Amino acid sequence: MSKIIRCGVCGLGRIGWHFHLPAIKKTEGLKLTAVADPLQARLDEAQETYGISKTFTNWQEMADPALIDLAVIASPTVFHKEQCEFFMSRGIDVFCDKPIALNSAEAQEIADFAGKHQRKLMVYQPHRLTGTAVKAKEIIASGKLGRIYQIKRNCYSFVQRNDWQAFLSQGGGMLNNYGAHFLDQLLFIGGDKKVNKLHCETARLLSVGDAEDFVVVTMRGGSGILYRMDINMAHPLPGTDMEICGTLGSAVFQNNVWKIKYCEKLSDTTATTDMAAPDRRYPAREQNFIEEEAVNPEIDSADWYLYCRDYFNGSAAPFVPLEETLEIMRILKECRESSGVFWS
């Protein structure tokens, strides 16, 4: 590591308090130097918990290169563009929570701004480093399932969202909130950098605001894999979290366990052109299936900051390249345009 990176966290809400602050504090090579939040009580709590002496109710006052090298943007999405550009204009690199902006046009403007001011910029996409994602890539790489033709990510709950995430004007909705995570995770697992075609449907079912809490997306990239995402905040029963389907078998993750069922090769069979089905039955061939169970590897969520540190100190490439972030923002835009029910 070439230097200690002094970090300032902008926003002490859910993600800032529960993840960014403790992860920065835990990661060698990073120093938690300052925090900003409009609520003085949160600043006092950060000062007491982490011993941070530099606290600001006005986040702009934290944009001092003599104080911080890296601004961690953990505020609501509606503030991302202004804050990212302000910090970069002051000579400070930026690590921004997802989604990077309210829309793809804003995202491109932020990327162009970073290039113009020669600042480093990366977006936090933690679902690339979950145990589920790591194990899914391992299962696919094993070749046990044959050619992968579908990967599905599901998220079911029963929640009446009533915070800022319930309102479109504030960047809320499950497409931005969970969708930005899961769409990125799916492409990361499948190895696709771009999507060629997609379809999306959304609806607002339980949310007290105007943002969607039901999202279904199907999309396909150059690999030919069909990616499916199903987010339903009006679904009280459990379901599978992830499904991977291949020509030799499938893997399903549910209740913290992977169940894998596959055959090493298909049994021999030949086609028949006889219109009369033998014994008036559907055709069936017994396969020599192998069944296995597996669990996700133990991964500390703070490990994500190792990739963050190594990129911003110049010792590694970005774990989430900016062009992949812009592709996710383009996909979110197409999802909104595609949905013929809610977004009209």
C-alpha cells in the first residue's frame, strides 16, 4: 500500500452507519477522518463511537483535500450527483453508494466530470462479493451443470415501504434499491458486461409512496444466458434466492443451502417420428443424477473495502469498472421504458 487513505463519510443513515463506518475503521490502510450528516445527534454518536473529531452538519465543509483523500457518498440517491461532483471538483476521489445517480444521463455526467477533473470514481456494488455470488461462480466454473442457460435472482418479502425509498422523486423504488444490486450481481456471476435485450414490468402494490415495490426483469447478454430478476415486496411466503440452470442440471439456493442436482452426461436416446406415443405415455429417460449440497463461504462484508483501498491507493484496477456502472444505469433506464404498466 502506497499511502494511508483519509476517508470522509457523507451520510450516517442505514448504509453509512451499519457498513461504511465500521468497514473503514476495520480496514488497514484506511483512516476514518471525518463525517457529515444534517442531524447533530448522529454526528455526536459517530464522535462517541469512533472518536471522530471532524464532524459537519454541512457536507460541503468536509470537502477539504487537507482533511480527506476519499469521499464516501452514503446519502440518498437524489444527492449523489451534486455531492460526487462537488468533492471531485475539490480534488477528492469518490466512492459512491449505488445507484450512482437518479438516471443514466446523470450517471454519464458524473463519469464525464470525473474524467475532466482526473479523479478516481467507483461505485459500491456489495452483492458481487456475497457468499452467494462467490459460490454461484464456483458452481458454474465447475462445469457440473453443463452449458448455463438461465440464472435467476429472487427477493420476496412483505413490507409497506414508508421511508424515502417509497418515493420516485427521491430516487426510491425497488428497481433502484434492490434492482441495482441484483442486476449487477447477475451479470457479474454470468460474466456478461452488456445486455442486448430486456423486458421489465413493475407495479406499486403495498408501498405508501408512488414508487414500485414489484419488479420483474428478463434480460440477455452476449453469452446467451437468460437472466431473470423477481423482486416482490408483497410476497409473505419464502422462495428460492437464486437458481442456476444448465443443460446437465440445476443449482438452487434456499434457506442458506445450495442444492445441486446434475448428471455427468445425458442418457442415450433417439428421436421418433411416430405420432402414436408408446403406451400413451410422455417420453421419459432415467438419468443418473448426482445430488449434492453446499453452503456459502464465510465472507466478511468489510472485505469489500480491501478492493476499495487497493483501487484508490493505486495498487489495483477498479473492482467495479465505471463502464459496468454505466451499463447498469442504462439497463435501469430501459427497464423503466420497457414497463408498460407502472411507468406509463
